Amino acid sequence: MRLLFTLLLITSCEAFATPSPTKPSFTSSLKSSTTNSPPPLPTQTPPLYTTLSHDESFKRPLLDPRSYRLIKIDSNDLEVLLVSHPDSDIESASTHVKCGHFMDPVSRPGLAHFHEHMLFLGTEKYPGEDDYEAYLAENGGMSNAYTDMEDTNYYFSLNTQNPDGLRNALDRLSRFFIDPLFTPDAVERELLAVDSEARFARRSSY
């Protein structure tokens, strides 16, 4: 079964801008002129994504000041909706996974919700169970997730004071889907937590 991922990024500036050619430095130009050799050609970074929709393609209210762009990451076909607001003081991201509790095996009810819980509890790159939440808290942020019938969503926000804040938070979130730990101790705890939530939901529905 193939899972479909989409990512929403909300930033205070134009994100994922097309890389600009590298300009030769003053010293390299000076050296080139004194040796009568041509200046080095600008180097260009190959694009990492394909633009699917530009800002003018989106239908929105006339007073909406935000800019939009839909791109696809070439290396993994991940679709990313970029939203930029000129006056925003927060940056956020939301990852949408096309898998919910309707896909739970009959013998394993609650499996999708259990996976949602487990992904927060450490990865190989960031093994501490609170590494993700601690980083967001240090940058005035928060995170949460929910499991729906056919979808699961993970999201976070943080302030814009750290210029590398969004990049580092995205790196931590991405490891959820690359190298989650699923340690035995955490598995036992979260099985009980998910079961407790299910029992509470059943009692509340009556």
C-alpha cells in the first residue's frame, strides 16, 4: 500500500525561492583581470523541485495578502503547498498522510492512532523522546497531530526569530517518516495510552 504525503508550509517570506546564480567575488574578478583570463562562469544549483501551480493560478478573496505556490519535490514526489504572508510572525508546517483508522486491520483496531503517537517519541537522528517538542518550545512553538477516518495530520508552528528555526523543525518532523525508533518501552506505554483514549471516547459517546 502506497501512502500519499502532502506538506503545507506557512512562512513570513518567499520560501523555496529559485536559487540565484553565484556571482564571482571581487578578488577572483581582480585576479582574472590581471592574468588576462576570462572570469569564471556563474555556477547554478540544479532545481530540486517542479512548480505545479504559481500564485496567479490560485482562486482566493481579493483582500487575501498571501502568496501561494504548489511544488513537487523531485526526489520523492512530495507535494508541498507554500503559503507566504508578508506580515506573519510565525512559521508553520502541516504534513498530511493519506492513512487513517479506516485502514486499521480488523485484528488491530487503533493501529493508525498508535503510529501517530509513536512517531513523536524519538528517531535515530533525534533519539530523545522530547527532542522535537523541546526544540519547538525553545523557539516559541508547539505541535500536535490527529488521526481521522482516512487521514493523519502532523503539524507545528514556531516564531520567526531564529532564521534556521523552520528548517531545523522540518528536519525533525521529516525523521518521523524516515527512522522512528519504536522503542519497546515507548510501545508499551503508548499501547496503554491509545487504549485509554479509546475507552474514554466510547464512554463519552453515550
